[in-house]
Amino acid sequence: MLCPYCRTENADGAIRCAACTSWLVDRPPVREWTRAREGKLIAGVCRGLANRFGLPIAAVRVVFLLSAAIGLWGLLVYVALWIAMPLEPLPSPAATPPDTRVTRPPERV
């Protein structure tokens, strides 16, 4: 697949260009604005922001720590996002196949 912006050849079915990272599809995939349930340290805000914007989780946490240490505005933003961002939904339970083992009735003695 040829990138329309930088003219780099990409693998078939690629969503983003490997060279310029521009979108190769009509619309970028929608990512939800939610707090994470797994991989969180306090409330899942940093993990949720990292998932939403495709950033490394460590970078988002460092930014929040530095902003909280410098002027406490990072702490206020974190708490505001904790309140405003919904918790991501629980994963739907996979359909489990019925138990197909053959059981024998207990023997009578």
C-alpha cells in the first residue's frame, strides 16, 4: 500500500504509514476516553490517557508527577480527570461451550 503523503510503500492492510505515521485509512480508529481497569497504579487516568493518545505510559506518568511537583496543577488535573473519565467497561464474558464430558452414574453396590 502506497502512502499518499510520503510515497512510502507499506505492508498490505497497514493502518498507519511506517515512515511518516500518517493514517492510510479513511478514518483513524476510534479510541475510547476511559480510565483503565488493568495496569493502573492509582485510578487508571494515566493508563487511559496513554491508551487514548497512543503514548508511552511512563511518559504520561512522568508528566503528571513533574506537574504535580512543580505547581500542584497536575494533581488538580489528575483528580478532575479521575472524576470526569468513565471507567472502561468490563470485558464481555466469552461464550463458554457446554460441558461435553461423558459422566457415568455412580455404581450401586
